[in-house]
Amino acid sequence: MRQVISLLLENKPGSLMRVTGVLSQRGYNIESLTVGRTLDPEVSRMTIVVDVDSALCQQVIKQINKPVNVLQATDLTDAPKVVRELALVRVRTAQGSRGALLKEAEIFGGRVVDSSTEGFAIEVTGAPEKLNEFIDVMGTYGEIDVTRSGAVAIALEARKLRLQPPVERQLSAVSVQLSANPSEAEGVGG
Amino acid sequence: MSALMSGARMLVECLVREGVDCMFGYPGGVTLPFYDVLYDRQIRHILVRHEENAVFAAEGYARATGKVGVCCATSGPGATNLTTGLVDALMDSIPIVAITGQVSTMLIGSDAFQEADTFGITRSATKHNYLVKNLEDLPRIVHEAFYVASTGRPGPVLVDIAKDVFQGQGHYQPVSSIHLPGYKVFTEGHAGQVKRAVQLLRESSRPLVYAGGGILAAGAAGEFREFVELTDAPVVQTLMGLSALPSEHPNFISMPGMHGSYAANMALTETDLLIALGVRFDDRVTGRLAGFAPHAKVIHVDIDPAEIGKNRAPEVPIVGDLKRVLPKLNKLLSEAPSAGERISEERRAWRRRIRQWKDEHPFSAETSDSEIKPQSLMREIDRLSGGQAIVTTDVGQHQMWAAQLIRFNEPRLWITSGGLGSMGFGVPSAIGAQFARPDKLVFAIVGDGGFQMSIPELSTIAANGLPIKIVVMNNGYLGMVRQWQTLFFNNRLCGVQLDCFPDAEKLAAAYGFQGAVVEKPSELAAALERAVRHPGPYLLNVKVSPMECVYPMVPAGGAISEMVLGPPQAEAAAAI
Ligand SMILES: Cc1ncc(C[n+]2csc(CCOP(=O)(O)OP(=O)(O)O)c2C)c(N)n1
Ligand SMILES: [Mg+2]
């Protein structure tokens, strides 16, 4: 099944690698993965769609919550949500079918972003399944090229983000005595 | 404000404040500034002979004490040599902080001399890792590393430090507050689930405790013992859990799993309530999952939520620290009214049943007058240890026999590579353990294969005068692999014969310590006693019968009740 995960991630070097690393290491198939900024510049949001056996869904969430930099991973699969994806489609088409193609694109809410004697580039957004249909239809008009953004999702009910508070630790009080070490003071080294 | 100091000194300052008294390492170009500070000897640095062994030694130290083990390597090949040890520590949840040097920040990404992407390479080999490119971040990161390594489910954390960070100048502010908003540590356990667990415990007529390394990691051996005594349930301990409960405790059955005892595996097969504490239902324990504890309800307590339900869905999941959860269970248990007469009678019958299994199929006690049986070697070591010595092992047949036959009457006496099964672990981990526990007799029981992966460390042992007793169980083969070829590949032995093992006496002498060879069963006891009495390091090469197999054995993919109890001809007689 397709599991939709929304994940908040500290914007630190390597954070993205940790998430993709866990997914590949555990053998979960990534269908799509997007990442972008949030209102807080220190935090990114990812939407991940994995193709996974339904019995494994909980395990995926638990594993992906483990990296230290992951603030919260939420399973949106069965939650009220909106999922959208953007596709850019370039269609080469014969002169005679241009009108029909445009009409069809309009049904999907497609917007022409480039037009040439060869054909069109069309932008369309929608649920990922809708885009599949759109791409199938465009394919009947001629040779196509497709770039998809991957799904982005938003939950329709606010979720409380549970962050861990700072922890105070006891450190040993002993301190290193400074030695008069010439090489260190000058900051040289081998 | 503190005095201006170099990043290298700041690192030492952090390590000292973390209570680090010794570390295991190997220097190189980019860590020179760090070694220049170590010159002042605030921290004891032990030079190993290969970086992999620096991690294994740090693991030995950590496994023997529960403290964080520290190791260090230079950039490039130094760092890549650490990876096996890091994964080993990750698999067995051992707290390690590894410090590596990295090329200067302005060179990162240029394929500079001895540059490797340590941060990327060790992502999946560590619990967490860092690349330090700014001096201001260094103290925070080092203290975070110790915190992450030692809390929650422990594990290795690597801190990769660019050379110019070591050399920069700054002011050190101790960082006692750790803020990791995404790092969740579950400790308390759900009160409702704890109550449910106690309810199930009261109703069970055939309870069984399945205990693992999590008890040792939590430092909860005392609480665990109390729990066992309150429930009076029989106990199996995994390879990682051995020594949590003293081997001589009347409730202890033995290790379960692929080479577990008949009684342990049958108890798992017939229990009606499995109390799984700090375990992960590893395939070497469970065999075919569908055949594992098929009649049991499961209570699973673990600090890592991802372990719960990973391989077996429990009836009662408890996410928490055993150090906190066990006392809660114990409190409720001690307040609960004692079990009814019917249950009590069923439990007595259950214990009698287990005793009977134990008596009918004890671990093999084979002896011979002509050749030393591996089992009798382990029994001799057990006799000399009396449950008091630290025993480290390598990986293979000797490891399984040692686990089956040697007693451990205190926590943390048993040090072995469980999850990763890394050959070459036995000798360097003994080095770390001996540094951690100078008061203890330390045996490194190793195979003739694995020993040859760690021969360079004989030099470390000699240089530090460590009185480790290395006992090579020499069967002339990569025995465990040979066993599988014998049993499952028609005895077509390929790539397993270890010819030309060095002369142990000369080898030890070459490093300036004593060694000996024993071949005759009649000489074994005296040879071991000599090794133990000798005040320094000792290398004892014990030639054992080459073709012995470890039994019982659950063939891969089988249910644990489907044990092979002995060599093919004997098997029919012993069939269940
Ligand atoms: C680094 C590493 N390489 C390979 C293996 C696979 N392996 C497992 S046991 C074993 C044989 C070990 O032989 P030896 O050290 O002589 O011990 P024995 O089984 O004979 O007691 C091998 C090769 C391993 N566990 N670790
Ligand atoms: Mg061998």
C-alpha cells in the first residue's frame, strides 16, 4: 500500500541523508519524497510516500522517527489530508490535434506554460492519481516528456508538535591545566 | 571567561569533564594537534595496532563497565578502519564515542590527501554522527555525543573534526545543558500496560522470562533478579543477556536459540506467557518466527519503541527503561495477592517439566582420553573462573561452547560480539576489559581463525603488561563455517582449513611473553592453571578435536523445537 508520511526535520547538514538512508537501509521502497522549508528556517518538512506492506506501516514510522534530527514523523495515510503533486508535461503533437489537446488539458486544469510549432509544455497540479490519468491522456497525442514534483501533503487537523525540552547534565568539575606548550599557542601542527 | 585555548585542548577538556580516563586510538596527520595535547597526559591514550581494534577495545571497556568507551582515529583510512567496530557496537547497543580527524574545512570535498567522507560512510554505522567545521560548535557537539551514546538505547556516536578546528583558538564554556528537540528517550513505561502485565503474570501457569542485553545496558541486573524471585519464573538469557542473572541462580535455564539448550528451546515452545525484557527477537534466537513461543502471550519491555512489534506483536507492549519499569512491576507484584492453588500447582509442574528437560538433554559433556574435546576445554576454564572471571570471545564454535558452558555470577563478565558476529573481536575487547577491570582475571577465548585477525594486538598487550590469558581453541578450521559445510554441504570443505598456525610459544616469546601448546587431555588442566598463575600475559594454544560440531543446533529457517541434538547417527536415538 501507499503510505503517506509527513515529517519535520531539523535543518542540519546530513539530515536528509539520514532519512533517505533509514528508508533504503530498512528496504522500504520510496515512491516519492519532497522536502522544503517551513515557517521556521531551522526546520524542513518532508512528505514521503512509500510503497509498503500494510503490516509494516507502524514499523516505518518508528524507524523514521529514530534519527536524532527527526522532530516528528506522522502517518497521514488514514488521516484527513490533502495530497497534491505538480507535473510538467511537454507534448509534441501534430498541427491537426492541437485544439483537441488543449481542450483535454483544460479538463484537468492544465495550464499551457510554453507553446511552439512542435507542441506544448503544460503545467498541472492535482492528486497524484489524477496526474497519472492526465499523463496517460497526453500520451495519446504524441511523444511526451514528464517531470513530476513528488507528492506534498498537509494534514487537515492541527497536530501538536511534541519537542523534547533541554536536559541538564552533571559534568565532572575537574579542568585541564594549561601547559605552556609552544606549538599549541602558535597554532601550528604537522 | 576561560583562557584562550586550541580546539584540540578544548576537546580534551570536554573528554575529561565527561569522566574519560582512558581511550584507545591511532594517530595520523590531521589528529596531530590532538595528540600534542594528549602529550600532557590528562587522559591515558592506549595505542592499539589497528583502528578496528581501537573500537573493539573501547567496546570491551564499555561492556565491562557500562561507561562510554572512547576511541580515536585519523582521517581517511583511519576512519574507514573504524567502521566494523562501529557497526558491532551499533548492533549490540554499546555506548561508544569515536573521534576522527578530518582534513581542513577548506579542503573538504577536494579529494585531498587522506580525505574520506567519514560522515557519510558512518551514517548507517552509528546511532548518530557529526562533522565539526566550526570551533564554536565543538564543545556542544562533544557533550551531545556522550549524551546520545549513553542514553536511551545506547550506541556508537562519531564526531569527525576538521583539522583547522583542532588548531583554532577559542574559549571553552562547559555545556551542561543538552537540547536535542527530536531526540526522544522513553523511560517510564505506560502505567496501564504495567498493570496489565502484572495481571497476565498472575494468570499464567507456564511463564518464562526471555532476557537480553537490555538488562545489562540499563544497569538493571539487581531489579531483574528481584523480578525473577518475585515471579519465580524460569529464565532464558540470550547471548547478549548472559550474566544479567547469575548462571547459578536456580531459575536460570540457559541460552536459547540456534545453539541454545534443549530445555531453553522447549520452554520457549511451551510457555503460555513470555516476558521479553530488553530483547529484540533476533532470528538466531527465534528460528522460524511462526514456530517461536507459539502458545504464548507476550509482554515486551524495551527502551526502543521500534523493537516492539518489529518481529513479534506483543499482547502487552511497554516502552521504557528497565531500570524504571522493573521496579514498578516489582512493586505491583509484591502487593498482589499470591497466586491461587490451581496456578501454583501448574507452576510447580512447569518447573518440574523444565528440570526434566534439563536432566534429559544437558549440554554435551563429551570427554576423550586421546584428544581434547572443545567442551572439556570450556569446562576447565569454567572451573578456574568459578563464575568470577571476565571472558571475552571471538566468533564461531568456541563462542557458542563458551556461552553454553561457562558460568557468570556477576553482570558484565561476558563480553562477546553478538549481533554483528565480528571475528577479531576477542583479543582487543579483552584489552579494553582489562584496562577497565585491572582487578579481574580476563580470559580471551578465541578461535584459531579469529585469533589470527588480531595478532598485531599482542604487541599492545605486551607493551602494557596486560595479564590477559589468551586461550586459542585450535581446531585447525574456521570451525563454524566448516560445521555448516559438514552438515549442509555434504562435508565438501572449501576455504575453511587453517594450515600453518604459528608456534604459540615462539609467537608469544617474539612479543616477550609466555606461551605454550597443549594437545593431551591429561595436560590441559595443569596448562590452564599455569597460565592463570602466571602474573603476565599468556598465550595458550589448545589443540582440540577438529571435527566436533556445536549441538544442539536449530538449522537455519527451522522452528526452535526442531533441534538437531547430536551428530547424525546419535540423532535418531535422541529424536523428540
Ligand atoms: C570478520 C568475519 N569474517 C567472517 C565471518 C564468518 N565466520 C563466522 S564463524 C567463522 C569461523 C571462525 O573460525 P575460528 O576463529 O577458527 O573459530 P571456530 O569456529 O573454529 O571456533 C567465520 C569465518 C565472521 N563472523 N566475521
Ligand atoms: Mg577454528
